[in-house]
Amino acid sequence: MQAAPVRATAIPSFTDALRAVESLLMSSGQRTARRNAWTSVLEDRRRAKDRVEAQRVLESVATRS
């Protein structure tokens, strides 16, 4: 007897599951606004990180002089 073939079904990631729920609950305009807001948050965090790094560099240069 041969074993039944095994089907490989990809398990959706948590992000995929959240997007599926989001698409059911929100209109496309709300989804776009939410994604834009999140992109802005991530960009603000990146700029803050860059600002901290620049401050460290400036302080290290100032202490060498």
C-alpha cells in the first residue's frame, strides 16, 4: 500500500492573518491611511536613531579636541 500524498500548505504568518482581518473590517481608504501612519512612525524612529548616532559622533569629536 502506498501512503497518501502529503500536501504542503503554507501556514499564514501572523502579519498575513492581521492583514486578512484588517481587510474584512476596514475599507481600502482606512487601510491605506493606517499603513501610511505606520510608515510615518517607522520613519520617525529611523530619524531619531540617526539623530542619536549623530549626537554620539559629535560628542566623540568634541572630546578628542
